[in-house]
Amino acid sequence: MLNRNLEFILLSSVKRELEMLATKDFPKIRREALFALKLAEKCKYVPLEDDQKLTTDDAIVKVAENWNSPVFTNDRQLKLRLRDISVPVIYVRQKSRLDIDGMIS
């Protein structure tokens, strides 16, 4: 899709949120969070110094903007925030297809 090698990263605040969701009472959310954590094992872990002060979405937006990096998410509100600052967003479409909003330089 992007015709280049990529290194996927996992921010510390995202990992913390996934771990919290993996303990929830709702089986579907728990199952999805555990699956995401399994996928995250293949990512490079990036601890953030001020991740306790920022919300997870704020941390993602800050890193994406500073690193000029695309973001992979299906979160509607986060996609809108990223689009407002011209950060490309990769997302899952129709449960099996990847699509991209924006241009990756």
C-alpha cells in the first residue's frame, strides 16, 4: 500500500490503555484489546516522558505531528483531529481492507 518499509511503534500510553481495556467486563472489548496487545508485541515500544499528563489521543497527536508520521487508527474522533493537522491516517475498512486518508511523503 505504501511501497516502503515501515516500523510500527507502540506508545506507552497506548499500551497502558490496551492493558486497561483487557481487564474490562465486556467480553468483546476484552478480546479485541488482548488481540491488539498480541499484535503490539511486534511493534517497537516507545516510552513517553510525559505520558501520564496527556490523554492517549493527545499523546498520539503530539507524536504524529512531531515525527511527521502516519497513524493507524479506526477511532473516528482521533481521525478527525489528525486530519485537521494534515497527519495521514491508515484505517481498516470493511473489516478486511486498509485505506488511507492523506498523503504520505
